[in-house]
Amino acid sequence: MTDLLQHAFNGLVNGSFYALLALGLAVIFGMLGVVNFAHGAFYMLGAFGAFILLNEAGVNFWVALLVVPLALGAVGMALERLLVRRLVALDPLYNFLLTFGLTLILQDLLRMKYGSQPQPYPQPAGLRGTVDLGLFDFPAYQVFVLVFSVLVSVGAWLLLARTRVGMIIRAATERPELTRAMGIDVGRWISPVFGFGIALAALSGVLAAPMRAVSPLMGADLIILVFAVVVIGGLGSIFGSVAAGFLIGMLQALGNVYVPGLATTSVFILMAVVLLWRPAGLFGREETAV
Amino acid sequence: MRRNLIPAISTLAVVSLLAACGGGAGGPSGGGGKISDDKIVLGVINDQTGIYSELSGPNAVKAVQMAVDDFKAKHGDDAVSKNIEVIVADHQNKPEVANTKAQEMYDRQKADAIFDVPTSSAALAVAGQAAAKKKLYFNITAATTALTGDKCNKYTFHYAYDTYMLANGTGTTVTEAGAKNWYIVYPDYAFGQDMEKSFSTAVEQAGGKVVGKKSSEFPNTSGDFSSQLLQAPAAKPDVLGAMHAGGELVNLVKQYNQFNLKDKGIGLSVGLMFITDIHSLGPDALAGTKFTDAWYWNFDQQNREWADKFKEKTGSRPSFAHAGNYSAAMNYLEAVQAAGTDASDDVVKNLEGKEINDFFLRNGKIRAEDHRVIHDVYLAEVKPKSEVKEDYDYEKIVTTIPADKAFKPVSESTCKMG
């Protein structure tokens, strides 16, 4: 039983990354209708941002955790203004291709500079070693990742559910035309929302640096899974993407223990089942489904 | 009269001197007619950008090119052909891509020999093409013993290392040193499965026991090994045997350290380690870990000299795969030189049974029976950071395992040369 709990807990930690990445994707998709393929690349840039700051400027993890998402969020806003916006009116495929191309460019630029061998990033001081969780002990850093991601997810939810800005974003996400008709300037919020989504990707990247390999391909490997998470949660559904993120992290971890051969495949099997049973995703509503 | 004589004589002298040199150039290259397509083509197939691109990758191509340059410089006008080309293909670690690329190289690009090919499943595909096209293949970076076992063929040679040599070196030593109970984690494809089998055998022969084993999918897209690691303590092993390679190994070791398995009494033993992996993790993450190395750049002066030349070309220190690629390319060209032709059968005849000593192959011999290239290998230990004196100075050589003890004996080989 303790074993089962430990594996489930471990799954939640892995799910943290899926949740944060899926949340960013969902927000962007909801507001702009853009499937941001470059999400994985920004996750990778987040990790590299932390790595570069540490090695070039001696900036520690905690500062990077704040600075990198803000900086990349700004880059995201610029990206939306300069490129994404011009293609929104066209077939969604154009933006998909744009962000896909961008991913390849970003990956190759970093590969040229750093090679594809993973770069080392130490665990932040203060979070080395393990903590006793009663039934079992667990690496302190992993526990921090889980707690932090839950806080960020709750924070994002409060922002969207309890503030005026959030209300506008939710309205614009679900009924852009109607919101516009109510006299609200939806366009004003598009760039900040895109930047926010990118910042979330960067944040998960910084969180991943001490735990996973910092390499140009780290995002490309992960993004396909995150797309599956978003689809399972319900495209554009904010709560759905977070819940599905944690759920799938857990499913994968338990799968790894009890049916090792199916661990990753199980995610896609689940996706197929969900699509057959509830085409809008577990938490999506039929009308928001595209 | 006399005044005119001096320039005339000196002109004559210069002309005859030139003629002498020219004669030298024209002479022995007469063997040129025996070189197919009037050129020798060396193909390198490997992972140019993925998880195995640092340990071999683009720098392995540079190493082969270095061998070509050195060969030309050494033989100058006596070289069997001055027209030597190096071509490259990226197989992305996929056997089907490797298969197509090898076919293309042999058929269309006129490759006489293919080198490198990491990823065992891909290497087996290339070996199959070599046998079918009757062209040479020198495997350097793939580890499976099948290349010199069940799947051996007349045109395939296995350089540098294999899973038997790694297990025999590391598995046996670590078990005999007291770590009797092993928990093995391995990637689920040809290489990993072969490693798991070789290590299990070596551990059991040394009086140890494999108390648990877990595979991980390959490639591991989430980069997460925590499930495999969390299951280890329940089996109460003395040591965790990590059979992953390259970027995956780096991830696994990182997580091994985070889960504090060392404090739970579970040591770490790494099946296959390249110096590029130690560089990625930083020596402290691996300090004290013993592993078997096919070659180490800072072992002695001879190795260092080559490593210095390599650094000039690439900016970094060579892994054993880089050195192995150079040595294989050089010895291939020397065999062509000696045979006077690049016709595969003649070159194979020259290579079989040959004893070689160069900076890479110490007490080296190309076994005619199974085409395993044997040589001295080394049991190495990762230095703690405090002992590292320069970049890439990460290894301490504990013992040298002599060539005839390092590899699977011919008597145990399942190879049937057809």
C-alpha cells in the first residue's frame, strides 16, 4: 500500500509538468484558437534560460524561477504581435506550421551552441536531500515541484475565476464574438494571454532543469504527450487541462510499475477512449469543442 | 662563354632534380587501376543530432577525416589512391533509416566501407546490407555481441567494445568486490536487452545474484526514470546496474542521486559510459563509479598526443568512439594500401588475423574467426571533482584488462562465417 501511494505521489510530481504545460496550451488555444506547437520549445528555453543564467551570470535557481518566465513571457507577447496575429484570420494550419517551424529553429540554434548532450544543472541549495512524508521519504526538490505547481494552478484559477481580468479572458475564450458585442476590447487581451501561456511553459522548463536533462530536444520529446493531455482534459478547458495533467502523470507512473510495456501507450489509449466517449474531452463542453 | 655556362648548368641541375621528383610521383600510383570508381569512399552513418550525437556524431566524422588526412600525409605520392572521400548520413537511431542509408551509400554513393553506426538495432541492419552488397562495415559505436555472434558475416568487423566486454569488466569486478545483489535497469531495445543478458551472466558467474530487473521504453520521451528507481529498494540490492547510454544515462543518474539511493545502501554501477556523459553530469555526480572503458584520452602520452590533435579540430576531448573511428578508418586504408586494391575480398583477407598496435589498439588483433577486433581495455573509476586537473580529466584507470581476457573467447562464439 505504501508502495502504491509512493508511486502515485511520484506520478503527481511528473503530472505537475504536464499540468503547467497543458494549462498554458489551453489558455492560448482558448483565447486565440492557436495550437501552439512551439510550447515545447519554450519549455526547453525555460530550462536553458536557467542554465545560461547560472553559468554566465551566476544567477541562482530562485531568481531564474522569476526572471526566466517573465522574460520569455515578453518574448511570447512580441511573437504574438509580430507573427501569430497576422495568421490568425487564416486556416489554423498556418499558425500550426509557424510555431512548428519556430520550434525547429529554436532547437537547432541551441544545438549549434550547446550540442545535444544534456547540460548539467545542480539542485537548488536548500532543496537537496529528502523529506519525510510520514509513510515514505521523497526527494525534497520533487516535493517542492508538486507543491509549487499546485499553487501556480490554483493561482491561475483564482485569477481567472475571481478577477475582472479573468472574467474578460474567460468570456473571450468561450464566446469571443459575444464578448466583443458587449463592448469589450478582446484584442487588447490577446497578447498578454499568449505571453502568460508562454511564461507558464518557461516556468515548467525552469522547474525541470534540476530534475531532467537540459537539452535542446527536451521539449520536443514531451510536447506530443502534453497535446494528448490537453485533448483528454478538453481542448481549451482550463480546469480540464490541469486535472488531466495530474491524472495522466499518475496513470503513467502506475502504468510503469504494473504494466511497464504500456506506460506511454496507455495515455494514447485513454485519449482514444475519451474521444469516443466524450469527444469534447473529460472536462470540455460540447459547444467549446472544435 | 664561361659566363653563359653557369646558368646553363644550374638550369640543367634544377630540371633534373624536378624530373627525379616527378618520376617518383608517377611511379607506384600504377596500382590506381585497381581502385573501384578511381576513388576510395568511406561512409559514416551515425546519430548526427540526437541522444548519441555527442559520443560519436559529427566529431566521429571529423575523426575519420583526420585518418584520411594522416593517411595521405604519411603515404604521399605512394598512396594507393589520392582520391579518398568521406561521406555522412544521419540515421536518427532508427534501424529502418540506417538500412536505407547503408543501401544508398553502397549502391549509389559507391562507399567501399561504412564506419561507426551507434544503436545496436541500426548496426545490425547495416551489417545485413554489408553482407548483401559484399562491402565492408566497421562497427565502432554499437555494442551488441550479435555482430560477432549469430549475425556475424565476412564483411563486418566489430571494433572498440561490446556488451560482453562491458559486463565482463564491470559486472565481474563489482560483484567480486562485494556487491553481490544486482538490480538492473535497461532500455527496452536490442542494446539494452543484450546488456541485461550479458551483465546477468557475468554477475552470476562471479557468484552474485540479480534480484530485480526493470526495463524502460526506448527512447524514453518523458525523461523520467523515477518509477524504475522507486521499485529498487524493495528488492534490497547492493548495487543498481544502469544499462542506459548517452542522454538517457545522464537523466537516470541525476534521478538516482535525487532519490538518495546511495544512502539507502544501493551503490551505482554503470554499464556503458562515455566521457561525454561524465562531462554532462559533472564528475561529482558519478565520483567513485567504476566502469569499463575501451580507451581513455589521458591514459598515456601516445593517447594524449592524438587527443591534442583531435581537440584542435573539434574543440573538445575525444570519447573512445571518436578514437575508434579514427583507428578503424586508418587501419582500413592501410589494408587497402597493402592489398593494392579496394576490392572487398582482398581487403578482408589482409585484415583477418592481423595484429595491430596503434594509439587505440593496444595488443590489438583482428580475429579471423568472428571479426571481433580485440585489444586491451580498462577498468576506470570516475574521479571526484577535487582531483580533476583540467577539462575532461575525469578518469582514473584502475587496471588494464588484457586483450585476450577482455572479450568473449572464440571458443564461446556462436559465429559461423559463411
